[in-house]
Amino acid sequence: METRRDERIGQLLAALKRSDKLHLKEAATLLGVSEMTIRRDLSANSAPVVLLGGYIVLEPRSASHYLLSDQKNRLVEEKRHAAKLAAGLLKAHQMAFFDCGTTTPWIIEAIPDDRPFTGVCYSLNTFLALQEKPQCRAILSGGEFHASNAIFKPLNFNETLNNLRPDIAFYSAAGVHAKQGATCFNLEELPVKHWAMASAQYHVLVVDHSKFGKVRSACMGPLNRFDVLVSDCSPDEALESEAKKHAITLLY
């Protein structure tokens, strides 16, 4: 027997046939339910649609141990708090690099709609957020698509990225450790992250507190590669000491 949840997901699928994405608020209006009801629908068991940075999109097929869809509903308020602080660092008319991950779209959402800027990205969910900003010139780097983290791994950096020099770069990470630096799960993310570290003028690491003290398998770089560490609360003593040692600004 089809449940009300099944009916709602069916309606969302029908809506996504007409558009590649649907904002959570629009979906709630369409279905005549609250946003929280839709969040519960999409977080309960598997669903053919997922919520990414405030937008409902089709679930990408995935085989990785780190799934973007697994992380989308974790520590949402903490991510939004850190994202709002990070968004305040972007100035009008700057070019900004936006990393992949589930925190990054919240940074974009927190940017005022009347602020003109250029956004460079390489992930699907980040691009979907950027194109909603009326004053944003969005640049999506193409390449081989990886469904697990919804990124495009460039096949040729000379096509786009090597021609760009962002004013500011916003990074996500799965681990931030005083000695091991910033790390992530997926090796395929590293080429673009490392490009941004070499090309951008100002570097902002944005993570929620659950990433503190963690070390993952793919190395982004040491802490001293970043100018600012943004989170929802104060880091642990070791991280705070390392940040002060390298004059890294802490925002929380």
C-alpha cells in the first residue's frame, strides 16, 4: 500500500521532471506540508530524491564510503551558523572558489542577493546554489562526474581553472587536526582543492565542530595553508594553539 510519504515523494519526482531542482520552501508549498515534514520524508530510509543545501534534487547513484546524501541532514544548524560567518568574508565583485560538500551551499545561501560576485565551483550541489544568486556569475568546472560526492573532476585544468585566480576560496573538510592539517575522504577532490590553494589569494576553511581532531585519508594541506578557520564553536585546545601559532583567524 502506498503511504502518504510515498505519495509526496512521487509528487516531488514529477516536479523534478519539469525542473532539475526544487527549493525546499517551494516543495512545502506544492505539497501543502511543512518543510520539516519533507525533511523527515527524505531522511527516513532511502529515497530517489535528496535534499542538498536547501534544494531537492534526484539522488545520484553512489558507491563511496562517504556519501553526500548521508551528510546532508547532519548538524544542519551548526553548518548554517559557520556558513553565515564565512559568507560575511566575501566582498562585492570578488571571485570566490566554493568547495564541494554539504556546508558550502549554506555559505552561498547566506550571501546577500544584491551582492555581485563570481563563483567558481566543481560540484553539482554548489552550482545549484550559485545559480540561485541573481548577482552571481557562476563558473562550473567540467570533467568526469563522481556521483558519491557530486563533483566534476577536471580532465584538463588548462581548459578553465588555470586561467582563474580567485580572490577568496572557501574549503570544506572531513577532518581538521592540529598536526595532520585538513583532510577529506575522497582522493578525486584533491586536484581541485590543491589548485585553489595554489591559485586563490585568501583561504577560508569552514567546518562544523564534529570535524575537529579527525584525520581522514586524503590530505588537503597543513593548517598554515589557511588564513581563517570558521566553525560553529571554539576548536579544541591543540587546534586553537596551532591557529595562534600561524596567525590563523578563528571565527565561531
